[in-house]
Amino acid sequence: MSLRPLADAIGSSTRVLMFLFGNKDGLVRALLQRARTEEVTLLGRLSSPTNPIGLTTAGRELWAWLAADEHRPLLRLWAEAYARSLVDPEGPWTGFARSTVEDWLGVLGDCQPETERADGNGVLQRTLVLAVLRGALLDLLATGDETRVSPAVHHQLTLMHSPAAADAPSPGTGS
């Protein structure tokens, strides 16, 4: 989309958008930063290192937000920017995918009790929760089938944090 139809749609002018953002890439960068700021704010409300809620609860709360119909437009923008940052790392979305992974892993870490967070399996557990949420989100965005995807997410989160899963050897340890 060029800036002219966008300016018309929001009741502004191309000149104003150029003044505020420089060009279309500047506007895209500003939109992505705004979306990322909102995402980090949401994630930050989940827990804190001094009051951790645990990964299972965090995963369930995050999934409830991700699966809500009203968030689909923002999440489609997120998915597009994420994919574009992987295939065209020089565009306005430069570093977007890596930054969002780091943001989410940081917040998920804050949801873990200190002993779990510092344990070698803490990063593994955060990575698994993030992988389940991201994979399920892409499935949901592609199909819209929340009644199929949500139970699978909840089931996997429960399995990942069951006592049997905690006793299983870590992948790659050879145990």
C-alpha cells in the first residue's frame, strides 16, 4: 500500500505522514514498535520475578489473549512482520523476529520461580512454552479453528508441566 490511500483512509495527508514518519518504511517501523510495545506491556502484566505465576498459568493466560478474536488483526500484522524479518532482514522489520523471541522468553522467565528460572531446564521449559504458543497461533491464524487448537494448547501445557515430564531426561543429555 502506498501512503496516499492510507492517508485518505485516516483523514490525513501524505505530507503529514511523510513529516511524521519520513517514508513508508518509517511508518511500518513505527507500527511494529507500537505493536511490540503493546505486546511487551501485556506480557509484563502476567508476572514478575518477585511474584512468579508459573509457566503453565502464564501459557494459559497468554493463549487466552492470543486466541481472542479481537486480537487477530494485530496478530496477523505480527505474523507478517515476523516472517518478513526472516526473509528480508534489511527491511523496516529488521530484527523484529529475534526481538520478539527475546521479549517473550524474558517475560516467561519472570513467570518462573527463581529456582526453576535459574535451573538449566528453565530455558528449555520457556522455549517449549513459546514454541507451543507460536505454533498454535500460526495454526489459529491460518484456520480460525479455535475449538480445535485451544484444547491442544491446554493439553500440551499440562503435559509439559506434569510431574512425569519434570522427571524425564532433558533432550540432548543422552540420559
